[in-house]
Amino acid sequence: MLLPLLLLFSVSCLEAAVEISLRGQKPQRLEEVYNHEGTHYLPLDDLLPALKLEGGWDPVDHVYRIQSPRGTAILFPGCRYLRMGNRFMPILHPPRFIDGRLRVAEDFIRDQLPAFLGLAVQYRNFQPLSSPGRSREENLDHLFSFLLRKKELRGSFGLRGVAIDPGHGGADPGAVGLYGLKEKDVVLATARLLAKEIKMQLGLPVFLTRDKDYSLPPRQRLQAADKPEVDALIILHAQSSFRESAEGATLFIRPQKSASGLSPAANEESRQLAEKLADNLYGAGLRVNGIHSAPLLPLGEGDLPTVLVELGYLSHPEDNARLSDPDMQRKIAKALFQGIERFSASRKESQP
């Protein structure tokens, strides 16, 4: 069902060229422009000289520093804000590594960074996307909604199968924390351990979106969930923050709203699953920051019970140590499994 769609989409493809300069200066042409999930990304190392700025990657602190007349601005892969001293600016599309280089979305370099640093920038894209990134995301949401709409197959069972999506992978490391710990490695290790627990203890089929370190486009990630026997989707991520105090796990589900013909109650099973996962993570001694509703793209809009779990903050010393420790990874996977097991049992009890 998904294969024809996959031929039309790639994780990141070189496909455009831009001209950029400070106003009144001779423009510089950049041709290493990538389309990633409907947004154009450009390498920071090439962009800064065109704006008379300097900067570079700090391999010790794992951040990118931009030197400007107003001060040093800092960002890192996956972060959602730019920091300069005590000032913070939200970033709509987080920076990411693509083909070994840190890249930023064109709206960041065209609009956000100039406003933050007080620069007058001239920017021209010779092949703009036919629709803006947000429209592309909305189109993907419709695809998620279509694929994650499950038929009612009730009987004497709880869950028939589980899909697990360890985020990022390959050239996209996700968040990079203390001592170079990468989000993609943490979530993959935890996903493998969780899959093993489900198979051994419940005897259910488990479908991983990736079982090794490679990149996936959003549509291909859906293949794991697009199985008739899959009754729940667990999405694993970790995060990083400029706030050293930020720590603990956070769970996300879809907002409680009517979408794509669904009733407001269609998301109730996602909340039930999230509550059981949160209870068992807390019972395992982990800090849990609660369950939040958010219109995150990976959650889609369908009625397949789906929970996105941010396992912790790689920027926090204790979280970092916990998430990099194989024994703690097993403990976290065990807690997630117990939450899934409880959800399966409650689902079976509620079925006629």
C-alpha cells in the first residue's frame, strides 16, 4: 500500500539553489540546498560567510556557535530555540545534520536569524517549494490520519501487535547531549529491548520502524504501523535543553479534538495507554513530567492508540547517565513493557 508513495518521497534530496547576502552587498549563490520533509535546509557553514558572520561546531559542548556584533548565539541539532545570553528565540524547524553538515531551514536564515541579530538580509530561492513546509506537514497529517485509522476488530484479545518507532537515525542524530550521547542511539537501544520484552512475555508480533542506524522518511515510518494486527504505536524520543535543570520523561498524545471525521472520544485509548506507561515509568523510579496533548506530526490524527515518549533530557547529567547505561535502558524498556501489558489487559476486559 505504501510502496508507490515511497517512490515519490525522499528523506533529503538536493534540488534547489539560493542567493543570499546582506542588503546592498553582492549576493552569493548556494547550491547545496536540501528538501527535508517539505522544508528547504541549507548548511550553516556556507550561510554565515555570506552574512559576514563567523561560527562553527564545538565538538566538546556539541553546540554550534554563531559570532555576531551583538554577541554569541548558540544552537544545536534538534533544538527549538536560539540562545544569546539570556535571550531565547523559538525555532520553527529545528537544525539537523544532513549528509554530515549542520543545516538550518530557510525560514530561519531568511526571517528569524536576521530579526534576532538585527541584519538586513536579501534572500532568493530559485526553486521555491510549491507549498510551504507547514502545508506539507498538514498533508502528511492527512496521510497519517488515513493510515492510522484502524478497523474495529473486537474479540477475546487485548493487543494483537505493537509498532515501535525509535526516532531519527542515520545522518539525523536527533538531540546530542553530554559527552556526545546521541538521541538516535538511545531510542534504538531502548526500542530493541522493548520489542524483545513484548515478544517474549506476550508473544505478540512487534514491528520496528528501524532496527539499525539509518534514516527514514515519514511515509516509510508508517509501514510499521500500517499492519492489520497493529493495535498500538509507541514513538520513542529523547531531548536536550539549554536549561540544566530540565529532566525527566514526558509523554505526548494527540489533542482531544474532532479531526478527519473522528469524535472527540476517539483519542481516549491513547490517553489510557499513556497513563499506564507513565505509571510504570514512575514506578521504576523515573521522574515523569506528565502527559500532554500536542499536535506533533509523528502522532498524526488517526484513532490508532499512539503515544510519543520523550525518555529524558540528554543535557541533564542524571538523565544522560541513565539513558546511556545499558542496565537502565533495560529498566526503562521493562517499565514501558509493563505499561503496554496493562493496557492490553484492560483492553481485553473492556471488549465484549
